[in-house]
Amino acid sequence: MSFENKLLQMKGMLKKQPPKKQQPKAAERPLHEGKWNNIGLELVENKFGFVYRKKIIYPLDTRHGSVVLNELDPVLKAWGNVDFDHPFKLSEQDPLVFFDTETTGLSGTGAYIFLIGLLVKRSDHFEMMQYIMPDPSHEAAFLYETGLWKNEDPIIFSYNGKSFDWPQLTSRWTMHRHILPKLPVPRQIDLFHGTKRIWKNELARMKLSTIEEEKLGFMRQGDVPGYLIPAIYLDAVKSGFPEGLAKVLYHNELDILSLVSLYVLSSNLLMEDMESETSGAYTNIGKWYADLKQFDQSAAYLEHVTAERGASSALARYLLAIQKKRAGHHEEAVKLFKEAAPHLRGSIEVEAWIHAAKLYEHQLHNLDQALIMAGFAKEASEHTKVRQSLISDIHKRITRLEEKKRKKRPELDEN
């Protein structure tokens, strides 16, 4: 034995036998099983611990607000028949999961997801499974039991879930990555972003409860405020009393049912319904399709709005004019720019006059009208806040147009 080893042995730091590995402590059965059973929660055990779950079956003809849940099928079939692309476009074969979570906080290592709700469509019904974590010691069991790891290519519906729920789920999953199966990277349809695209400037708030009341024809009764949910759960874990927790389950259930209704309603507006919404909403849809480079679809919505007269159709006229200009329909474009500009406000009014000036100068070769349009742009810029470079460009444009007119005048005089 070397001198170093003898010294370590003398100090009790060198052991002849390798240390025994400590076995992980078995998960303890939750204390409040009897009480939580009373609100429809069933305690199940898996290899990582215990989880509470609740199963709810909905007949196909279940109505949530103005939408019957089984309207999902004709919507998916309709998407399959269109020849254009959109983020909401799916097929009847796609594995859809409507997903929502409840948490103990917004962020940080101490913020847990304690409730995950999942809704899927079966052949003859809709099925919702809600999973509740008995306490943080059962987190791995709770995450595993959801089965979100099983599907390699799920399509996850949520409301602001792409920015919040799924990243937080991924974060918590990572805490147990050494024992849990890998969580797939799903395709996500975040209906919050779609709602903003359709109803921007049409709704004062984008909260899901506001969308329910104003667009889905549904008003919540007996719901618990979201800010109370963390405290209710923590109290239920400590005291065992489940009455408040039952309201949290109901809150989560309504959130998920509203995802189905909102997807159906949004899809109808994006494909065929041009009667039930405001001109502002249809203008927003037209802009969305233009951003996706689906110009035929965009034009259909914008032309529907421009059939109206007045300020409500001004933005649609401007956006349609951009498309007409791109397609080479210059006279139609300049007409639309001139109709739209007086009803627009801010920098977009200035831009409309500049577009008209460019068309008159370069495509229609009418310097007089080009100069008039540039003058309108200059006047509009004086009454709104625009970037200095744009103001400078307007002045240069006016100077150049005046110079071109002076050069052209002697040619006319000679003739």
C-alpha cells in the first residue's frame, strides 16, 4: 500500500468496500385521497409515484357557446378541400390535442404546473383527461401520466400556450429528463395569435373570457378568477379540502372547450363566412392572407370589404391597392390609393399618397397628378409623426417632379 493510501486510511477517507447505492425513496401515497375522490378525482399509480386524474366524456352534439363540438369534423374536411395554405389548415387524420395548464406561478424554479388538461376526439365522443399533481414530490409521475411523450407528431392547440404553457411544460420536463421519456416537439396552433390577427383593433381585450362573451356566445358562471388559482391549489394540498380545487378543474375544462369552439369559428371565418363579422375583422383576415403570400384569398376578403364606402373600408382599399400595384394593375391601384388616403390617419396616409405619386410618375406618366399626390403626402406629413427620412424623400420627390416638368415644358412649346 502506498504512503498516500495509508495516510488516507488513517484519516478515515479511504474505505475498503465501495459505498452502497442508496435506493430512491418510494413515493408515499397522498394523504387526502378520500376527500379528493369526492370531486371526481381518481388516484392512480405509475412507476414514478401517484397522480390524480379526472375523465369527462362529451357526446358529439355537446354545445359550447354558439358552437357544437362536432362541427370540428366539417371544418377539418373543408380545410382538406381548399387549395391554399394557412397555419390553421389541418386534415381529418391529424392527431389533435386541445391543451391547457394551471400553474403555481408564472416563472421561476418554484413555479410548478399542477394541472394539465387534454381534450381529444374519439370516434363517437370527445374525451377530456385532467391530471393533477398531488404535491411536488410526485411531479415526475404527474408529467409521465399525461402521455404527452407517446405521440411523436401531435398537433397541440392552446391559448397563449406557445409562449407560456408549452415552454413551462418543457422546463419542468427537463428537471426529470434522466428518468422521463423524451418530450416530442409538436406542431402548435396557438389560438391567441390567430385571435389577434382576426380581431386586432376590434376587441378591447384578448382574454379568453372576453372572446367567449363577444364571439363565442358563452358567458362563464361560477368560474374562479385566474389569480386565485395558485393559492387554491396550495391550500388544497395543505388542508385537503377540495371545494376550491373543483372550481379550478371547472375553469380548466371551460378553457379547453373554448379552444374547440374558437378554432371552429376562426376556421369558418378564414374559409367561407363573409357575413357575420365586421369590416375590420375581414380586413385583418385579408392582411393575414397577404402576409402569408396567399394573394388570391387576400383579395377576396379585401374586395368584399371595399364594396362598402367610407372610412371603415379605407384600410382594405389601401391593402388591396398594394396588391393591384404588385400585379401591374396600375390604374386600379392608383384609384384605390386615392379613395383610401383621405380616410387614413398617421404614416399610412402619407404612404398612400406616395404610392399614388409613384404610380402617376413612373407607370401612368402623368407628372401633374404625380406632383399633386406628392403635395398631399407633404401636407399629411405635417400633421402626423413620421420618420425624418420619409419627409426628406417627399421633398426630394417634389423637387425632382418640378424639374422634370420644367424640362418637359420646352419640348411641348416647340411642338
